[in-house]
Amino acid sequence: MTKHIIDRRQNPKGKNLSNRQRFIKRSKKHLKDSMDEAMKTRSVRDLKSGGRVRVPSKSIKEPQFNYDPKSGQKDYILPGNQEYLQGDKIRKPSSGQGSGGGQEGSDDAYGEDDFVFSISRDEFLDILFEDLELPNLKEKKKKSIEEFTTRRSGYVNEGSPNNLNLEQSMIRSIGRRIALKKPKGKRIKELEERVEELNEERKPLVAIIEKYPFNKQGRCKEASLLKEIDDEIIEIEAEIKKIRARYNAISFIDPIDLKFNNFTKVPNPKNAAVMFCILDVSISMQEREKDLAKRFFILLHLFLSMKYDLVEVVFIRHHTTAKECTEEEFFTSKESGGTVVSTALELAYDIIRKRYDLEYWNVYVSQASDGDNFTTDNQQVHDIMATKLLPLVQFFAYVSIVAHQHQVNNDIGSSVGSGLEKIYKVLMDIFEYVQIRRVYEPKDIYPVFRKFFAPKGDGKNE
């Protein structure tokens, strides 16, 4: 006979977060693949709100238990079904109302092979940046940037009430009561119930004795039984008194049982780093080029804020002159002019010397530009980079915004490229931590970003 077990239990109270995290952990690979694909078309600015991602339905199937088909048994356990019972007939959806992959699919464009899952901004960014890191991050002296973190370190007998560990306190309370052989309240209740039963038994005996007060022979048997019952009642009441006295003497919980969580401060050294973001805002950088550059820097800023606690970001904008600016000015200012790249590099070098002691700070530089520069400035760019800036940094990332799509896939080593690309290509042969990547459209931003900050990289440059 076939049996069906249907699980209709609701999600346990307080388990939503843990269940959600287990689902994300189980489906992380599919979520990450889906998010990588979505980043090719999604605006980086939209990352502030999390969003919906699609994962293959086969990755979220619930486990099922059934007998070996060779045995002939056909019992099934179907988790999560809240609509149907055994024998129910399911109506076939009318044309156009299904969600499958037929010719007339659903209006929301999601077929039966996909599952749409909504995730928060933090969950989205955690998965997006999970396997990325700043290259060549070195341990520096800790001095004023050393921090402490609080960690659990066992239990103590005294502490603040808010640190009381109920579980450990109850374990010790139970152990103490067992060791002292504290009587159970159940035993007292059983004895009291026995006394009540005996009192009920003696009532008819007392009635007979009272009915024949002078007939000693007629009430001899009843008097004997009554005496036995009274003796037993006295004995039980004495035992109850003894047990109750011991029960009350051993408290349910004693101050000696209390255990409090203990916390100690331990050094939590941080590798401090500073990231210089250099944006070309010259007249050659049109709206398309500026938008692509800003997309890259927004993604970089989110990455640093999510992954690291002690990372400072210095924003520099330049045309014929360069200036340090705020985050808001960096992404919104409209000024423009000619192109003199050396001014930005010289400013970055001066800021490093004045504010960031290399004994305590890792220095990173990222630059986005279309590559145009005054010819007379190219030699100065090379000299500043080779003799001043690059010897101080752990990593230099250059995003080249190209005008032609076919150049994106060309090998930088063999292509001609822009003026800055030529200079930086020469420097790449001297400083291995210099990397150049090209972008043409928004979908190139995230793949390029991953190549810059992958843990071990996937080749120097493409």
C-alpha cells in the first residue's frame, strides 16, 4: 500500500535568518554566477539596493526520501507541500497562464528552469567581493592604528547580569541538585494523591462505626481496617514532611550555580592602506568616458568599504591642474579643461610624503583615463612614475577607456594604444605590480575590476 507523508510545518519562529543563510551558502555558486552575469548590464549605482537574482531551479530542489524501487514500496515524503492531498487532481493551466518554457510562457519572462531570489545590499556585496582582495597587502608597523577586539574567553562566577549564561547556569544547577539528591516534586505529589485515596477509603468505614457505636463485634473488621488506613496515612504524612523539608532546603538555583560569559580584549592588528583614485576630467573625456570611469570608481569604493576597516580613499581630479577633492565633488563636479596627467601624479606623490608614512601604510593607486595627454608632458609622466610614485606603492591599476570596441580584446603588449598606455607599458616591464585594463562599455567594468583584485590574478595584462 502506497503512503504519502506531507510536511506542512511552518517555518520555525526565529529561524528565518539561519534558514536564509543556509540557502545562500548552498546556492552561493549559482548566485555568484548569476550576479556576475547581471553585473554586465546592471548599473553599479543600483548596488545600494541589493536586488533580485536568478538561480537554476535544479540547485534548490528539496531532498526526498523514498524506498528502494526494487522493493516495490512507493512511499514518499514531500516537504513543503501546503496545497494538495493524496488523490487531488491538479487543473491544467489555461493557455498563457503557465510558467514553463513552452511557446506561451509567463509574462514575467522567468521560465520553470529559473528561481528568482531577492537579496539585500550587504548580501549582494558580500558575495560580489567575497574572493577579491587588495594585491600585495603587506604587514606594517601598528603604532596608533592598532585596535583591540573583544572575544569570548570562557566563564566566570561573577559578572554583569546581562552577561549571564543561562544554559551554563542551568547545567550547574541541575548537576548540584542531582549531587545533593534533591527529592522530586513529583514524588511529593504522588504521596499526597495516595493520602487522598486513603481518606476516601476510610469514609465508609467511619460511617459504619458511627452507625453501630455499641456493637463492637459488628464493627470489629471495619475498626481494624480503619486503624491500618490511619497508620498508613500517618506514615505517609511523616514521609511527605521529611521530603518537603529536604526539597525546600535545596534551592532550585543557587548563587554558586551562576556562570557569566567572560570577555577579554585581544590585539586586532589591521593592515592600514590608502587608495588614491585619480580621475581624468579633461575635455577629451566626454560623458561616455566619464560615466565609465565613475562606474569603476564606485565599484572600487564599495569594495574597499565592505572588505576593509582601515582603508582611506584619496580622490584626485585633474585636467591641466589637479586637486584633491571630496567624494561628492569627485563624482559630481562638471569642470573640465586640457590634459596634463603629471599634475595628478605629482599631487599624489606629495600627499603620500606628507600624510602617509610607508612604515605604517600600504599605498595603492588607481587611475582612469582615455589616455590622451599633452605630448610635452609624457616624459614628465614617465619620470614621476618611475622615480617617485611607483617605488612607493604596492599596486598601480590603470583603466584605459578606449574609443573602439575591438581594442578591448586586443593584447596590450602587441597593440599600439593611447599615449599613456605606451608609457605604462614600458613601466610594466620594470614594475610587475603595474596593470593596465581596457574598457569600452559598462559590461566591461566588473570583469576588469575582478582581474585587478583577484587574489592571485589570472595573468598580468590582456
